[in-house]
Amino acid sequence: MLAEDATRTYLEGHPTRMASHPMAAGVIYHGSAVIVNRTAGQDGLAGPLTFNAEHVFVGFAEEHAEASEDGERRVRCRSTGVIRVPISGGVVPEDLGRQIYLDDDFESFTKAPANAVRVGRVASVNVDQSYMDIAFNSEAYE
């Protein structure tokens, strides 16, 4: 889980959309994956990605955001795009188009849906340079 702001690499030339969401009390670091919590009492509040069946991925934080109370502020997220990340979760070139999940807010991308939140699909894999591109569109999961 992120403990500080981090830089993400997004591929240019792909549709990109921004959205903002009211956030739960706490900190969301720049670059972290963000969910909206659909649990009663937290309905619609954003936070850093953790696994819960009621969490829906809404994008990657475009800013560092802190709130001392639920709903006190909004966090701006990149909700559509293509992100380049290190290969993880056993992804290979044959996984092109396969759904991909995250089990924390930064780098634990995996093919396994158990205890993880769906974030997108494998768009490309470069084994020689150890990266993969993930196409994400949060609206597809709401």
C-alpha cells in the first residue's frame, strides 16, 4: 500500500477521462488506485484501493488528497486510459485482453480475481523490458 505520492506512467494517444469523487476521511496518495465504497454508511465515498466485495475501482488518483471528515473534499482521478506498470501476477504475452485485478492501491496487479478488485484488461506485454500496459475504464465496472 502506498505511504507516499508516486508517479504513474500513462500512454498518450488513448482516450483519457477525469472524474472526481467525494472521499472518506483519510489520505489518498497521488498515483494510488482509488475505489468507491458501496457499503452502507460509506456509500459513494472514495478511498485507496483495498479488497472488499462492495468496492468498485474508479481510477488512479491525480493528486494527493487528505480529508479529516467523510465527504469533506473530493479526489480527482484518471478514470479512463492506459497505464504502464511492471509485469506482475504471472502475466505473459498470451494474456492479451485478459482481465486484470489489483489487490492493493499501487502495484499488486494480478490475473486472479480472489481478494482483488477488477481494474481493466491487459493491453500489451513487453517481456524483454518487463512491463505491461493495462487499459482501464472505471465506468465499465459501475
